[in-house]
Amino acid sequence: MYSALLSDPEVAALLDDAAQARAMVRVERALAVAEGRLGVIEPGVATAIEQRLSNFEPGLVGLARGTAEAGVPVPALVAQLRVAVGGEAAGFLHWGATSQDIVDTALILQLREALVLLEGRLAALTAALARLADAHRATVAVARTRFQQAVPTTFGLKAAAWLAPLLRHRARLAGLRSRLLVVQFGGAAGNLSALGAQGVAVMEALAAELDLDCPALPWHAQRDTLAELASWLALVTGSLGKLGLDLLLLAQSEVAEVREARGGGSSTMPQKANPVLSEALVTLARRNATLLAGMYQAMPHALERDGAAWQLEWAILPDMIETTGAALAHAGELARTLVVDPARARAVLDAALDLPLAEAVSFALAEHVPRARAQELVKQAAREATASGRQLLEVLAARVDAKIDWEQIRAEAEHPACNDALIDRVLAEAATAAGETKRK
């Protein structure tokens, strides 16, 4: 019931049992081709393996049963593959490999596809947020710090603040790919012993056949890149969770500066339009933050192979990827369809008795009296404004003899001088990122 909200079918399809089984078969085929090319096994045998497995679909029930028995699906898979290959060639299948080589390299193939999907959604989201920031660069709103009204700002700058970390995540992904998308091939204990002097050549040939990079040595027990991926996933959903939380606060009935285009209904209150997608972003962020600890628990990988740590990754990492896919899908819809109410934002500011202008007027007063005295005068005026319901500027004008253009202060505070420059800086980064994506 919850998968449509808290998971993602497209991402799930790249990570499910069938996808993993296909990826493992692809690795076994590629290994045979690589070894045939190097003469480790007869070229004709390699061709037979590659051809007879070209359309092979493993039996998932058998793989599940085999995993329960062996703690890993590869022995059951190899048994199925040898039946499919048949004859003398079957004996040369999986030559020099170990189960972890097949599972880990298959995982990398799946991750490569999943990251393409996630990156595409992230690119679309950053473009939508860039449009939102640009469209509302002059939409006056109240900035809030520690849940209290602070100073005037613009909704465009809020959107730019949602956008900026996502641009950094796109840059982080580029660096992560080079470390993550590498082949895993080390044989029984990571020293390629079964292949003798040709072990490294086979590792490099397998990487080339799968269009993966080749590491300096097998990474059986080195799980840092998978933990790095998990960290990146949690960073992305964490930033989206901040976006969702901001929208939840701004969409409250008493604030109502924004609303979701299609709010969720209540079973008993006809008037409700709940911010369902914003809520989901916060939930998904907290979910990934919780799961991330498990991926770090899996990093202490004992000796040359640790089944317990390895299985923990299987239980956690796919969930984190699906969670990120769901968060990006929801955030993309929000960014495209969010309803911003400039008139309501203006009304909220107007109802604030000019108190968000306190910082600006204290600096203006500091040109006439010492800074500490200026702040004290404004504090006193703020207390009087709050108690009486009068506007802060009105109270100050009656209290202060200095010649100050109070309305000019209001105008300048409501349109911060650096507002457009700050938004433009973020939009320039977004344009650069979009250009790099097109070149790819």
C-alpha cells in the first residue's frame, strides 16, 4: 500500500531479483568472452558459453532456494547456467571466479543504470527549481530563523537555497562514479590465484568487456565506495527533506504562502488538502539517514570475505536507492507544480507590524547614535509595537528626532540589494551543470 508513496517502480525494476539475475548472467558471459580472448579458455568454448547464455533467463525460485542454502545465489546460478550451456563448455563457465566476483560486479552494473536514472531526475529537478527561483526573484516574503519571523527576503532566494545543494550533489556524483563503477574480480580470496600469471589480465579484460574501470586490486573486503554511494544517497534525500520541511511550514493554514497543486484529502474533514508530497520528502530523508548507519556498520568487513557484512549491504542499499528515486520523483513534481501565493506572502509581511524591519532600522539609526543605543531604541520600540498593535516604523518615528526616510528603509529592506546577485550566482552554476549534462 505504501510503495507508491515511499518507493519507486522504475528504480525498483533496476534492482529487483530478475534484474540482478540478468546482471549476474551478463558478468558470467563477459568473463567467458574475456578469458577466451586471452586464451585462458579455448575461444570456441568461450563463444559457446556466450551464445548459449545470450537469452538465458535464470529460474528465480531456484536462485532463492539456493541462496537460502548457500548464503549467496551464485552456486545455484552456476548450476543453472551449466545445464543451459551443456557439454564440455559447461565446465569452463565461471572459470577462476568466486561468488562475490559475480554478485559485486553485477551490483555495479545495476548501480550504473540506477545512477543514470537518478541523475536524470536530479537534472530535471535542478532545472525546475532554477525556473522557480528566477520567476519569484521579486516575490517578497518573510525569512524565518528558529521558527520566528526575521527579516524580509524573496521567495526566489528561498528556491535558490533549495537548488544550491542539489548542484553540489550533481558534482559529487561525477567524482563518485569514477570510484564506484569498477569491476570486482579477485577469485577465491582476492589474489587471483586460480588464474596464475594471467589473473590481472583477466581482471582488466573483464572490466573492458563490461565497460567498467579496473581497480588497482580486487575490492572484496574494501566497501568504502558502496558506503560513499550510500552517503551520497542520504545527502540527496536530506536536501530534499529540507525542501519538504520548508514547504510544510509555508503551507500551514496560518501561513499559506504556498500549497501543493494536488493536496491529499482526509477521511473525515472535507476541507483538508494535506501536503502529501512534502511530508513524503521529510519521511524519505529520515529513512535514508537511518539506513545510512547500517551501511557504515557493513564497512568493517572481516578478512578477505565477510558474509554477515555483505548480506547487510543487500538488505540496505537497494532500499536507499529506491528511497532516493521516490524522493527525486516527488520533489520534481513539487518543483514543477508548486503554487506560490505572492499576495498571501505580502499579507503575512504586512501583518507583522514592521517588526521584520528591525535590523534595517537599527543600522539606519546607528548612523545617528551609537550602535548599542540604536539597538536598544529599536528593542523598546518593538516591544511597544507588539503591545499596542502599531507599526514599528510609526513608533520609531514618534520616538526618534533623527531625519530618517523610514519608507526608504522599508523599500530597501523588502528588496535586498544582493538578492538578484545571489540568485544569479546560483542560476549560473545551474546553467553550467546543465551544459555539462548536455555535453555528456
